[in-house]
Amino acid sequence: MARLSASFARFVTLWVVAVHLVLLPALYFGVGYVIRKSHQELFVQHARTFARVLADEFEVGAALDSQAKTSDLLDLAIIHGEALHAEVVIGDHSIRSDLGSPDIKVVSRTDFGFEQGDDQVYFVVLPIQRPGRSAELRVGFDERPTQARIQLALNRMLLLLAAYLGTAIAVAAYLSNRLSRPIRRLQDVSRSIASGDYAQALQVSTGVRELHDLATDLEAMRRELVGVNDHLRREILEKEISEGRRDELQKQLRHRQRLETVGTLAGGIAHEFNNVLVPIILFTEAAMQDLPRDSASRGDLERVMASARRARNVVHKILTFSHVLGDTALAPTDLRSVVSESITLFSALAPPSIEIRSEIDAEVPLVRADTTLAGDVIVNLCTNAYQAMQGQNGVLTVGLKNSPPHVELWVTDTGNGMDQSTVDRIFEPFFTTRPVGQGTGLGLAVVHGIVESFGAAIAVETRPGAGTTFRILFPAIKDGPTIKDDGRAEGTAPSN
Amino acid sequence: MKSLAAAAFLVLLLGRAAPAIAGEELVLIVSAHSDVDQLDSPLVRRLFLGLTVTQHGTRLRPVLNEADPKIKDLFLQNIVSMSDSTYDRYVLRLTLLQGRTQPPVYKSSAVLVNAVAADPTVVGYVWAKDVARDVRVKVLRVVWHD
């Protein structure tokens, strides 16, 4: 795997530098070779041509016949031909231009090119043949100006290449940075998305088509991902809600099944027990009628009768809980009056340590219920609340409010509350937290049975030390009249 | 006595070798049967630059000697007086623009001498030592000497 140590901009810049470090020296030496050869070519061409013209002048013209003319011609070679040395050798003596360099002592006859030898002088030696006499032209050309021009050209080229290299690096750095900016933007947004922030859009401002297309494709992928993610989240949430609801329903079902089982069992026993009680009560009444009023046995029979009646009340409560009383005659009922009457009744019985409050809405729809049983429900709940407060000071609140599509009845106490294990069993018949002999454990069971028979629902909210609230939701009669404070009904007649 | 003999032998040896180096000459030659006795420098240059040169009604034809690099250097400097690349461009221009054929090139001086000897219109250049005793050719002028 390649090392990931360089950014895109640095990578491109380093590559540009590396490529130029290879190419520019090659270019320098290549162009330098051409420059050098061109200057040398021009120099040699000039020297040879100029020397030839001068030699032809001596050979064809009359300059050689006069030492002064020869000397003048040689001076012209120095002046116009950029020669460093000009000399004509005729026999044993030579004529040399005084304008030439006095340092030149030896003329090389085998100097055929630029920079041959160590003297930096290029010599051209040409024989001059005239009828009857021979001579020799020796011209030396200074190589240093050409060398300087070559060096100057090379230096300029070096400067040019250095400037080019700097410009290339700057342009490469600028372009790579400009190219990498949208890539970095894509990278940042991609990291944000990867870390769970799907809100950022993958949008970059770039004129590069490939980068623009890449950003567009990634944005499409992000939107798809966001859609899928939302869909999954909704499904998970719905599943959690569904599972929670299912668990709650299963719990309620199990509770209901247990209550039904207990109710069926208790109802069966109560029914049989009632069958036993009926002849006891009938024959006891018959026997009492047959006895004289002052009979000693009459008191005993009256005690039997009282016990039998108490037993019948218990049986009645059990049958109420287990719905074996037959179809209750339900009718549109004004719970406001039921609540008020029940509070009045309970207030008479409640100890002064209990403060009884009522919170009743001004307008409450009718509900389908039985007035007597509804009153039993309220009294039972109030009794339970009173017992929860265990004779201490407390507040008992009975409330009734319109909570469409229901009518909500609640009873709240400031007692000790209950734990969850107690709450799970409070509607079971004969379940009580009071000492043996102080309660039948049928109060809340009867309440539950009555509420069920009304098609209503009951719930309890409690916490140890924080009191208890029982809430009963009665289905309000649709389009039914609403009962106001003055007891006057408004609206249409009940439809169900 | 022995040292004197050794010195004499060394001088003899150097004396034999010295003319071959110090006396080197490049000469212009034509056939011994040619009517041409003299060619001045401008004519020689014109001839080897491909221009028409006639002597006694006869058109002369040049041949090039490339037997060794030094001969070519001397040809460029002392006969045509051009740089290498300038001469090449010149010949190429003559060939392409004027349709003239390039002079024959000989890689051997002996072969060139034979060609010159066989044709009175041909002019060539060789080392003087290569034609020192050759009566078939005659030397027109010394182009270069050491």
C-alpha cells in the first residue's frame, strides 16, 4: 500500500519539481549545446571568410607591392574583422599590423576550429601565390568575445529556466491547491456524513467537470443514504412502539385472564353459596314467623338471619365482580349528579381528618351507566382512599371532567401509595393489604367488575409515599346532550 | 665513442621523421596532360563551390578528398573558407535549388590521384608526399604547408 503522507497539492507540486529537475537540466544542456555550436559556427565562418577575402585581396590586388598598403590592409583586418593578429610573411620578412596584440609570438598552422589550443586565438594561415613571389597571410581572431557571448547566452538561459521553474512550481502549487480545495470539501463533508451528520449537502464550487460530476454523484448517494436511514429509523421506532404496545397488551391480557379466571371461580362458588343461603333465609324467616314474639329462640334466629344477609351481600359483591348478575340496565347517566351525591354520602361517613374536595367540570357529556352501580364505584374508591390514608390527615379529591371522547372520573388521595407488586393485584377479589378480619378484599374487585360492565376502563397511578389516583374513562355518548351546572341538558338525544 | 654513435643514430632517425611532419603540404593537382598550369585562389574557391570554371575552353571538374579528417579541415579552411555546416548547407542548396551534382568524394588519396591522372579536366588535392614522384600529375599550387 502506498504511503499516505503527502497531500494532493504537495504531491502534484513535488512531481512538477521532480519532472522539471530532470527535464530542465537536459533542456539546459541541449539548448546550451545548440547555442555554443551556433556561436562557434558563426565565429569560424566569419574568420575563414574574412581571412579568405583578405588573402584574395593580397593575391589579386596590388597591396602586396607596397609595404604601406599591406600594413593598411592588415590594420583594416584588425579594425573591421575583429582580428587580434594580422601578418603577411613575404620570404624572410613579415609585415605585421601594429594594432594587433603584441603578445602573440607563435602562430598555429593547425588551428582548424574554435577553442583549439590554449591561447584563445583562432589562427587562419592562407598561402598567397602571385607570379614570381609567394607570401603567407596569418590572421588570428580573438575567441574570448565569442566565449563571453556564449557564456552570456547560457547565463540568460539559466536565468530564464530558473524563472520558468519558479513560475511552474508556483502555478503547480496554485492549480493543485485550487483543484484540491473541492476535494478537501468533499472529504470534510464525507467525514461528517460518516460520523452521522447527514444534514450537510455535498456541494462544491468547481469548474472541473470531473469533480463537479463526482460531487453530484456523491450528493445523490448521500440523499439516498439519508432516505434509507430515515426509513430504517422510522421502522425501528415503529417496531419499538409496536413491541412496547404488544408487551403492554399482553400484560393487560394476562391480567384480565387472571381476573376472569378468579372471577369465574369466585362466581361459581358464590352462586352455589347463594343457593345454600336462599333456603336458610327463607326457612329462617318462616321459622321466625311461626315463633311467638317473646320466644327465646327468636333472638337466635334473628342473628342467623343477620349473618345470612351479610353472607348474601358478600355473594352479591362477588357476583358483581364476576359479571354474573346478568345484563346491567345501562342508561344515559349524568355522572355529575352521581359524583355529587356520592361525595355527600361519603362526607357524612368520613372522619374530620380527611378533607374532601371535588373538581367537577361545568359541562360533562352523558355516559352509559347504571346510577346505583356508578355510585358504588365512587364510594368504594373513596373508601379505599380513606383506608390508604390510614386515619391520618389527608386530602381526598374526586374529579370529573370532559376529556373527549371520554368522560374522566378520578379519585386521588394523599396516602402512602402502593408498590408495583401491590398494584398488579389490587383488582383481584379478596386481595387486601389490611390485617386479616379488617377487610374483605372485594372493594376494588367490585369496582373493576362494574367499570368493565359499563364498557369503561380503569387505571391507577401510584408511587410509594406519593399517593394514589384512580382514573376511570367512560365513553361519552356521541352527539348526546351535555349536562350543565343547572342540570339542564343541551344537544341532541343520545344515539347509543 | 659509443655515445657519439648513439647520438648520430638518433639524429638520423629524427632527420628521417622530421620531413614527414614539418614538411607536410597540401597541394592542388591536375593531370600531367592537362592544359591548366595555374589556378589562383578565387578560381579554386569557385571551382570547389560548384561554380563553372573553364580553362582553355575546357570546363574543370573538382573532386573531394576525405582520406583523413585533417584533409577535410584544410579543405574547409584553406580552399572554400567555410565552416563545416555552412559548406554543407551550401552544397545542399546547390543540389536542391540548382540541381547540380555534388563533386565525387574519394576516401583514398591513391584512388583520387589515379582519377585525376586519368582525366585532364579533373582538379583535386592531396598531400604532397602522395604525388612526390608521380609523373602522371602535376602540382598547380600549395594550398597549405606546415
